Amino acid sequence: MIRTWKNRFRQSIQLRLTGYFILILIPLVVISTFSNHRSRTILKNQIGVRTQSAMQSVVHYVDLTMQGVYELTTVLANNYDINRRFEYAGKVLTPQSILDFQWIDQQISAISSVNRMAPKASLFHYDSGILLSTTGYQKEQNPEQLEWVKQAIEADGKITLFFPEENRYNANHMIDPIYNENVMVVMRRMSLLNPERNKNIVILPLSKDYFVSQLRRLLPSSRAEAFLFTQDGKLIATTASSTATPPSWPDEGKDLIAGHLPGYPERMLMVRVTSQDSGWKLVMVQPEKDILQESHTLQGWTYLIIAVSVLISLWISWIVYSGISKPMKKMVAAMKEMRRGQLDTQIIHRREDEFGYVMDTFNHLASAQRHLIEDVYEKQILLTKTEFKLLQSQINPHFLYNTLDSIYSAAVLSDADDVGEMVINLSKFLRYSLGKGKEHYTVSETFNHLTYYIKVQQRRFDFEVTYRMGEGTEDILLLKLLLQPLVENAILHGLERKHGGRALEISAVNDGEWFVVEVKDNGVGMAPDRLQYIQQQLDGISMMNLDLSAGRDRMDAELYGLRNVKSRLKLHYGEKADLVIDSDELEGTRIRLYIPRVECGSIRYMEGDGA
């Protein structure tokens, strides 16, 4: 997958341009994202600091309020008249004790009326179990078993807080002044100055609504919640619903935490303040989304700007691509057409910029190339055909055939069978060589035609000839007279000067993608310098540098046959076709023709122009 994209990136200008434009935007995206994240962090910290300051004020105010409550309990607990009357009262109340309790009740009402924090102050007489309050008397059975009584006695004169977990009702169907879920009960034993203090208790039930009202002043949104805890973690009041679970503080080392909390579906911001006097803790929980509402708006605008920037980059890259890559593609397509042989390819355009100049130059070069091929290459082919046909037309074929037939008849009548055989073979060879019409013959037909020429030469020089046709080569087409010059050179320049044991071998085989024809003799071979010279001359022949005309100097005349064969080979079978010559002095010469098999199967016959 990665390699595919790398290749596409390397091959596509459009993809590279788009990538570069987007790459330019990366710093903008990174800086914008970082700035947005940093601003949100700073905003949370600033809001946290301001919230802590406000919470600290509330905690301080609550501390002052509770300090007043504690002082009130001290006043009631140390009131001499109240303590003296409680000491006179026993388990069974006398008329005097009842009068004393009425007086005490009046004192409680008077104190409560001037203290809005303790409108329902109460005093508990342990021996009789009588609870005196502003709402009347209440008899408690078995006071030693009451939880709040045991808690107050164990505190031994210190302030203690009692949190009822349920509502209880007295005989008048009124909520018990102690067992009320909506109050926090402040208690302490009376007679603080008496080392052997009794078990009488001062009770100040404080409504939780007061604390809730103080907490609500802090809430910045409707979804924020506040919780007030004692030093030992007991919940005093909360603005949340009664069924809500107070949050646990995940990290005691921090007073400002943002993250996911149990029981909350989204990220929350938690702020905590601890009283330096009482140790009470005030905790506020608020959805982070509410705090960062403005930041979210800014973030949305940031992402919108990034998206618009990316779209603009893509649009600009497309414009640049249309102005640069598109004409490049047109030129590449035109070049591919030229490679496929469409020499009349032209790029049509109306551009006047640098690309227009390049396209005009390409059109000019394409036209020049076409004219070059038409004027030079095709003229050379025409000249070659003309020379070859002129060579054939220099001899009157019918005159030769009739003359040779007459000589053959005279030889037969004179019993000169050897002469007759030479004449008939020469006649057949000339009919094949000078005949018009077919320009290509199968390998089998070509070898058969060579036999006529070789039999004539065998009458002059005694040598053996061997033919080998590989599997599947019999029906492969060969150009007319392609092998005859090679066989002639092998006989005249190789075997003629050898004394005895002369041999000639002609073979055709398929070798992979090549069709190979070989003419091999065991004649006198060539000297190394002569072989090197011939190879250099033949190496200079290519499709654009054919040599089919006869030279005038002696050395060129000797190489005319080989040059003609290689030039015709290149001309008819393509640039890949080749002629390779190897020779060892006094051992023989081997010439091989390499023809692409695909060209053998798709060759177009070049027919003659007439009889």
C-alpha cells in the first residue's frame, strides 16, 4: 500500500502539487490546534482559580456562621441558671422541676428568637429523658440507647455533629427535632466548667437548606453541583439530588482536576477548597463543556478555517495542475504516439506561454522527423529495391531459360550426363533467383533452392554439405536470396582454397525468442585483422544507416554480399535482427543470422511489381 502511494506520488505531478500545498498548511494546523488546546488549558486554570476564590469566601462565611453556632452552644452549656435547675431535677419530675423546665424553655425561645441559625434550639435532660425545645416537650425512653446521646456523651464536652439518616415522628405526628434528614445537629454536653459534668446535652439542629443556599450562590450553570463535607468526609449539604452519589476525589495532591468521573457521562471539572479553621471541604463539579463553551466556538471556527484552507489548497493545486501538468500530459501523450510510429502527431493548442513554445517546438521536430524518414529512409529503401530489380532485369530470364534448356538437351544427346545435371541445376536456381512474384519462402523451400546452387558448385569443388532443420522451423518464412550470398562466400572464400575434407553445414533452429540460421564451413578461415575489419564494417549497419548499394573500391566490393544480407535483415526484420560472423584462421568460418521469432510470425510480404 505504501509502495503504491509512493509510486503514484513520484509519477503524478498533480498528487505532488496537492501534497506540497497541504504540507504548507501543516504548520498552520499544528499552531492553531496547539493554541486552541493551550487557550483551553489556560481558561480552565483561570476559571478554577476564580472558582476557588469564590468557594473560599463561602467556606469562610460558613466558618464564621458555625463559629457563632459553637459560641451559642457554649453560652447555653455554661448558663448557670439552666445548669442549676437541671441539677435539681431528677428522674421523676416534681412540680418545681416542671416550673424550672418551663423557665428553661422560655430562655431557649428567647435565645432562638435572636439567632436565625438556631431557631429550634433544644436542651436534653438526661436523667428524666425530657427534650426541651421551642416546639414543646418530648419524653425519650431509654436515652442511654439513643445514638445521638451516646455520641454527645463520648465527645465529653466537645462539639460533635450528628447526621440523621431518616425522619422520625413524635406522638403529635410532627417530625422529631433530632431525627430529621434535613438538619445537621450540633451537640455538646452541658456544664463545661464542671469537671464532673452531667450528661445533659445542648442541641442545635441546623437546617441544611441554609448551607444549600450558600452553595447555590457558587453555581455557574444549571448543571454544576456543589458538595460540602466535614473534615472526616461526611456530607453536610449538596445542591445535587438526594439520590446523587458524592464524587470521590481521585488525587489528594491536587485541588483542581479535569477528567472523567464515575457517575458522570462526560468530562467534568472538579474544584476543591479546604477550610483552614474547621477542615471542612467544599467541592464543586461542573461539566467541562459548559466552562469551555466559548472555547468550543473558537475551536469550531479554527477547524472551519483549516477545512477552508485545505479546500482552497486543493483548488489552487488543481488550477496549477491544469496550467502545468495538463499540457505536460498532452506532450507525454504525443511523445507516446510518436514512439508507436504515428509520425503525423501534432499537439493542438492556443497557449502563448513557455508550454506553448515547447509544444510548437515538438510539432516542428515531429514534422522534421517525419520528413526525414520520408525523404531519406524511404528513398533509400526505394533505391535498394530499384537496384535489386535492376540487377534482376539486366538478364533476360526467358533467354537464359531457353539457352540453358538447349544446352541441357545437347548434353543429353551427347551422353554428357554430368554437364546436363549442372545445366539443369543452374537453370532451376536461376528460375528461383530471377523469378518475380514471391519475395519470401519457407525454410524448407529455401534449403531446397540452395541445393540447386550447391550442386553446381560441387561439380567445381568437391565438398560435403549437411542440412539441419530444427523442430518447428520448416514453415518459417525467410526473405528470398537471404542465404545464397552467405553460402557463396563460404564456398568461394573458405572451401575453394582448402585441400581435401571440405564440408559445409546449413542449419535452422529455434532458440528461445530467436530464430537462428547458421552457415558454417571448415575452410581456410580468416586472419584476425581481416575478421576484425569485417566485423567493424558490419557493426556500422543499423535501421537508420542501411548499406544496400554496391561500393566502388575493392574492399567494399568484397563485403558487398555480407552488407547486403545484414541491411536486408535489418530492413525486413527490425533493428533487433542481426548477423554475427566468427572465424578461426585455417579452421573455418561460421555466420549466424538472429531473427526475432515474433517478427517471423508477423512479417508483411513485399511482393514484386510484375513479371
